[in-house]
Amino acid sequence: MRFDLQSAIVMGIATASSLSVAWWLTHQEPRAAAAAVPDPVAMTSAGKASAGAPAQIARAADGHYWAEADIDGRSIRVLVDTGASVVALTREDALRLGLRLVPSDFTRTVETASGPVMAAAVELDHVAVAGARIENVSAVVVEEGLPHSLLGMSYLGRLSAFEARPSGLTLRP
């Protein structure tokens, strides 16, 4: 077994960031303004709408699992992150998807390994990776500080199964 210190450090930082988001999502007080926005954690188990064939994602040279996701009809490169409670989009990827957010949309504080950042809750029409498609996926858009979008459990948790092997991941709708 080969131990790559750099990959371990990067994975540790990503895990810490994901756990911070998970903690934040479970400790937020309900707000009247957020009532119209679906709760990302609650949506993870709601409506098991999935379709397509199993998707295969190869492990990249950096040790991570990267995928080209079809999000609302656009291709977005995402890092598969089982430690992230929800799909988390960078502001740039949100703009590519046509999500025109204004500063007042960023009402949630997300604790990350780099410190607190502001985020906006959104719902995506669909997310598909190599044919494994899920409808109505909860997500957050991180205002700044997220280096790349994350494919989190609001997508992964609605699959019938996903399994990791040293060579790659299999996502089963």
C-alpha cells in the first residue's frame, strides 16, 4: 500500500471543510425568509427520483474522484465528496448555470476549514453523472472561498447505491 502525504493532507482539508458545512446545516435556526427555500438536509432523503445506468468515475492522479456533472443542462466539473451534506457550487459555476444571485441571497454562514463563508440555498432541476440522474437536488452556492464545486450527499444519498474502490467509484441510480 502506497501512502501519499500530499493526498492525505488535501483529503483531510476537504473532509474538514465538508464536516464544517454539515455542522452548519444541522445547527441553523429556521428563518422566515428561508421558508421558501427547501432544507438541503431534509431534501437528501425526499423524493428518490433517479434514472439512468450506473456511472463509473475513475480515480484521478491526485487521488480524488472528479466528475463532469450535467447540472441543469450544463457541464460542471465537480469533486465527489461524501463528506459534504449537499451539492456545493462555486459562485462561478452558479453563474454558468444561470443562477443570478444577489448579495441578499447569501444569508447562511458556512464554517469551512478556511473560516466562515456566506452561502445561498438553491434547488437544482437535475444533476446527472454519466447517466445517473437525480431530479430536484438541493444545493448551496458558496459566495467565495470554495475552490471547486462539490458533489455532496444531496445527490449521492439519493442514489440506490454508490461504492468506492481503489480504481474508481460506481454510482447506481
